[in-house]
Amino acid sequence: YDVSGCYILRPWSFSIWEAVKDFLDTEIKKLEVENCYFPCFVSNAALEREKTHISDFAPEVAWVTKSGNSDMAEPIAIRPTSETVMYPAYAKWIQSYRDLPLKLNQWNNVVRWEFKHPQPFLRTREFLWQEGHTAFASKKEADEEVLVILDLYRRVYEELMAIPVVRGKKTEKEKFAGGDYTTTVEAYIAAAGRAIQGATSHHLGQNFSKMFEITYENPETGAKEYVFQNSWGMTTRTIGVLVMVHGDNRGLVLPPKVACIQVVIVPCGVTVNLSKEDRDNLYKVCADYKDRLQKAGVRVKGDLRENYSPGWKFNHWEQKGVPIRLEVGPRDVKENQYVVVRRDTGEKIVMRQSGLLDDVPALLETIQSAMFARARDELAKHLRVVYNFDDFLKGLDEKCLLQAPFCGLEECEDEIKELSKKDADLEPGAPSMGAKSLCIPFNQPGQIKDGINCVLSGCKNKPKYFTMFGRSY
């Protein structure tokens, strides 16, 4: 595409996003979240209202400054995120406790312009996402929702995409600008030895409600009180995580639950020597398999193109990551059997025609589970607990994520990043890759006991918790 950092989502990738959208949309509606749409333009006045928030996003904001050949009286920003777009309306809509909770979600696009090293799906100037924005009367309700949403994000990765994630809370340095705290799911890319942030769920406290005067009347005291707010989002970055976690040297490997085609049927052995009767019968059997599988709820395609050889088709569908290839030849027809080939392992299995409707769906389940188990083992193998900085650097060189005792101070975190830069194996043009804090895992690997020091050599502050560090996208 001729605008740097912008990419086209073709149907094959967009269908993965649709699978994520369908799952999440169904689940958030069970929580009584409603979908809406706000404009993509935001005034400078609204954007400037929350200073901490906008100072973090300022370098990435794209501005519209001209209309045709005329300069605009006031530049208009394109949303980098929608807090400042939505909350002036929330202030009007919320007056009474009866207006709470307010739970809205948008499926939209956002633009974040300022960066030097775009990568498809991972760092793009425009991306698709969902962003939920909710308001509550009590902090307790808001805190509970943060974790409910985070668990939905975990389920997207683990149940749909067969990718294990670590759930945790961001450090003060890494939390969402203007929020009280940020929770996250972090995935691991074994090929690069790096982590990647999967999705985040933020508790904004009353920071934004105070800036935008989002108040309700307390029914008991009659006093005006500020609402507690959350925001939470998941983006098309999920597709990039999927590609990197499961892909191999032959191309994509798609988990069955997000594959738009789960089974491709390829007729084999169609040669000049094959009689017309046998060929017609072979195609008839392929069509019958397709119809039966479709009726059983399997997403299936028959590749009956005659201008491509079976070998070319095998390669084509392997590259695209289709979980099962079903091969049928004239001999298979005569023997009432077919051959399936698993994309994830390459294993070939001969199956009886009579078991089609049981065996193929069962194999799809097996593939989904096996892909998750493989990725989970890879994460477990590269998740290490360390107590000193030498072991920390050694673990980084061995492509590990490191859980280390940490004091939580920002200057300490900056120094860890700086001191771990020198060992980074960088791609040309990539941002410098020191280790950063990924999250404070909810499942701590142990207790911080007396005598345990912060992982940074020379730090005199008492560690508060084990924090997961690693190189990250």
C-alpha cells in the first residue's frame, strides 16, 4: 500500500478478525454491554482535557488541517482512542444513579501515526479494534468488570487461537496514561524470544470523570458524585500474534476455531488414463463429502480446479494454514476410504468413509488442543524465575521471559531496560530492545521473603512483587 504503515486486510485475515469479533460481541452482550458508534474526529479542546492522557498519545495523533485548499480554522484530530471523544457525551447522558451503569462498546478503527518501524498487524498506523467504555456508581463494580473482561480476552487467545497467555497488572510506568491501573494478557513468541501484549483492560478510577464532569446524584445524600470508569480494548494485532505463534517454514498454521476453511477436499489421481466414469464418480464422492461435512457444521471447500496439479494445491492450502486436507483418489473411492493430512503435524491418516461425520470434527478438536498444548509447553519452557541481574541477562540471551523480584520504581525499570539493551539482537531499523516490564503476574511464582533483593544490582529498595520482564514487540 502506498501510505507507509497502512495495510490491506484481505478476506483470509479479515475472517480471523470476524471470528474474534463474533465471539467477543456475543460475550460482552451477555454482560449487557451495547454497541454504538462515535465520530472518528475529536476537537483539540476535548483532546486536551485530560493532560496525562494526551501527553502520552500526543506524538501519535494525526491532525486534519486543510479542507480542500483552505486551512481549517481549528485543526481536528483523528481519534487515537476514544476516551476524549465519548466522555463529553457521557457527562450529558449520566445525571442520576438510574443512568448507571452505562456500558458501551465500539467496533471501529483508530489512527496512531508517529513511529518509525511499522510491521503488518503489530504496529500499523491505522488498525481495527473494539473499545469498551463503561461507567459505574461504585469502584467495586468497576474493579470486578476489569477482570471479567480480561478473562474474555484470555479466552479469545486460549480457546479460539490456541495461544496461552499470562494475565497480570502493568507497572506504574507501563499503565494506560490517565488510568488508575491496567491489566493485560501477554503472549510469548518463541521464534523471536519476545513477548507481545495481547489486550488490555483498564480501570480509569475517577480521573476522567473529574476532567469531564461525569457525575450522578447520590440517591441517599443528594450530593453529586463522580462515576468510576473502565476502558478495555483488543485489536487486529491478535492476527499477528496468531501468525507468529503457530506459523512454520511452510506458512500459516491456523487453529480450527478461527480458520475460515477448516477442511479442503482435494481429488487426486485424475490422469489421462482415468476413465470418464471413474472421474465423474470421484468428483461425485468429493461433492458428497463436502455436503455432508457442511451439514455437520464444518467449514469445508472442495478444490476441483483442473488447471492445477494436486501437488500445487497441497502447497497452496498448506501455505494458507487450512487445518485438514482431505485427499480422495479413485482407489480410495473403491475402498470406501479417504486420507486426511494434518497441517499442524503433517501426519497422514487413512479413515473410513462411514466415520466421516464423527472422525473429521473429532480430529479438528484434537488439532485445536494439540496446538494449544504445544504453545503452552513452549511458554513454560521459556518462563524462568531469576533473583539476580546476571541470571536476568543470561535468561534474556536464551530467549526467556523472566519473573524477577522488583521494587516497582520507574527509574529502576528504566535502568533495567538500559542495561539490557547491549545484548539485544536487533533487526535493522527496529526500536532498541532492552527488556521491559510486561506485567506483575496474578499468579506469583513465590512470596517475597526477607533477604530477597530487587533484581537490579545495587538497588536498595525492597521488592514488592515478582514482575515479568522480557523483550517485547
